[in-house]
Amino acid sequence: MSLVADYGFVLLVLACCFGLFMAWGVGANDVSNAMGTSVGAKALTIKQAILVAMVFEFCGAYLAGGQVTETIKNGIVDASVIPADMFVLGMMASLLSAGTWLLIASTRGWPVSTTHSIVGAIIGFASVSVSVDAVNWGGLVPIVSSWVVTPFISGLLAFGLFMSVQWLIFDTEDPFRNAKRWVPVYMFLTGFMLALMTFTKGLKHVGLNFTTSQSVMLSAGVGLLVAGLGVLLLRRIKLDPEADKDFHFASVERVFAVLMIFTACSMAFAHGASDVSNAVGPLAAVVGVIEAGGDMVIGGKSAVPGWVLLMGAVGIVIGLATYGWKVIATIGKGITELTPSRGFAAELATAATVVAASGIGLPVSTTHTLVGAVLGIGMARGIGALNLAVVGRIFTSWVVTLPIGAALAIIYLEIFMLIFL
């Protein structure tokens, strides 16, 4: 008898518990840094950030997360050379390993990568349980290279967006009037970019297929709707005459605070599309093997059960609500001083980079991408605007995440083997 046949229900319950723990870690660490720019720029309160995360994280996970979930399930290791029993135990060990490291990092306020954590853990268990040949090293090249490329691209985008805001609004004779003129254009870009990725890539696995021209037209409609809603909200904001006399631009920043509500939504959606799969992917793989009675069906394209996605979304929201404030403080205040105009540039650049990567199935690190964008904003203001000590600690935690994930997964796998085999 196989392990799955003997202990199928027990393994399923344990896998769900570990998946929920991992999702909690994603919420406490990753969603926190996704929302950190909005909270740090005082565009959203903690409660409002949690509400935005609840709605848009789930939408991102369900509507656009299928591509990345397949990569986490099938793209990192060659499941055909790993026995079903070992595969189930290994994925469970990976979830517990990544969850443990995220718990440690979150208590320290370090914004680490859940993607690094889970990918490192899966590599660790596969290398030990079978051999290093079980790891799909060729498939890892685009994943690992994206961890370097995406922060760079995000930083460049954020730098460009921030400089465009300077040229079009802040460095003009009437910043407030120009803010009201140009901010709806940025809102259109936000709505259009998210809708385009959702229509072209994300909805296929829920049975909806659109042609390219249909996707562009629908996305333009969504962008116009978002821009129109933004115009209505901006009408309520009146010029504070004292602010601009002292060059504080308080009225202009209030306009950008409205825009940041939209970019926070896009950030949560992008994060859900990319990083919910870190908790859901391994759990979906375990569920697939157990439901098949121990047969390895991982190589095929299988839909992620709705209840698994729901569990991931619930765990994420609980993590953000219970322990997210520490990492929010690091991202929102620790790296560089953020205002709504700076936070908007960082969030939109990050969301664009992450959603594009998710669309092609790359599990990029939202943490790296966002920190890259915030660094880009800091660089636009000069190197003195960066807190280099905090940046150094963040980079150190990035370097150690993958090997720690692998080491913990190996330890947990040995413990599970002692218990079940």
C-alpha cells in the first residue's frame, strides 16, 4: 500500500494547515510590502489597506494567478522522476519551510521574497529526495534571471514615472491645475494595464477567451471608466492657497492620494496574480496527487480547486491583519521618505512589472520588484534620500532566503520521512 492510500486524509489536512501557514506568511510579509507604499504615503489607513487587499488579492489570484501556479506546480522540478509519496511529503515540507522563514523574517520586519522561499524549498527537497537531476535547471534560468531583471525594470519605470510627474506637474507654474489635468491620464494607464493583462492572459483558465483586439477595446473601456471615476473624486479636492506659497504642494499631494487608491488596488491585484501561487501551487499539487489516489498526474494541466484558492486568500488576509505592520513600516518609511506622488510611481511601476511577468508565467518576486521601484524613486531624489543601512539589511535577507528555504525543507522532509515512512 502506498503512503497516500494509508494516510491520504491525514496528509490532506496537514497540507492544508501548512498551506494556510504559508499563506499567512505571504500576508504578513509580502502583502504588507505591497500595501506599505500606500500606508507609508498616508494615502490609506491600515484598515483600508486590509480591505483593498481582501478584495483585489483574491481577484488577482483567481483571475490571473493560474499561469504562475502552473510554474510552481510543474516547472521547478521534474515530477515524473519523483515517487508520489516523496512528492507529497516534499511539497508539504516546502510549504512548512517557506512559512517558517516568512514568520522569522516578518517578526524582524524584513521584506523577504516568498517566491525565493518556496522555490528554494522545492529545489532543496527534490535534490535530497531523488537527486539534483530532478530539478528542472533549464526552467529555473528564466525564474532566477527575472529576480535580477524585474527590480531593475521596475526601478527604471518608477524613475521615469516620477520624473514625468516632476516635469508635467511639480515643475510647472500651476502644479494644482496640472495635477487635475494629468492625474486622470495616469488613472487611465492604471486601469488599462491591469485590464489588458487580465483579459489577454488571466481569464483563459476560467473559460473566457478574448481576441487581442477585443482585449484592447475592453481594456480601454475599463481605463476610461477608472479615469472617469477619478475625475469625479478629484472634483472634491480644492486648492489650499497657503500650501503652494510655501512650496509644500499639499493640495497636489491630495490629488495623488486619490490616485494611490487606484494604484493600491492594482498593486494588490498584481500581487495576488503572482504570489498567491506560492502558497496555492504546492498545496494544489498535493491535492492533485491525493485525489488521484497516489498517481502522479502533476505533469498535466490541472485547474486549481476553488477552495484551495479561497484558503490561500483567507490566509493572506489574516497574515496582513495580524502581523503586517512591521514590514509595512520598513517599506513605507525605512527606505526613503514617501509622499503620495512618489508612492504612486513606485506602485504603478511594480504592478506593471509583476502583472506582465505573471502573464507569461514567471513567478517573480513582488518584494524585489517593489523595493527596486522604491529605490528608483530614492535615486531620482539623489542617493542621500536613501537609508542605505536599511537597504543593506534588505539585500542581506534576500541573499540568504533561498539557501535557508532549501535547508529548512530538507530538515522537515527528514522529519516527515521518519514519521510516515
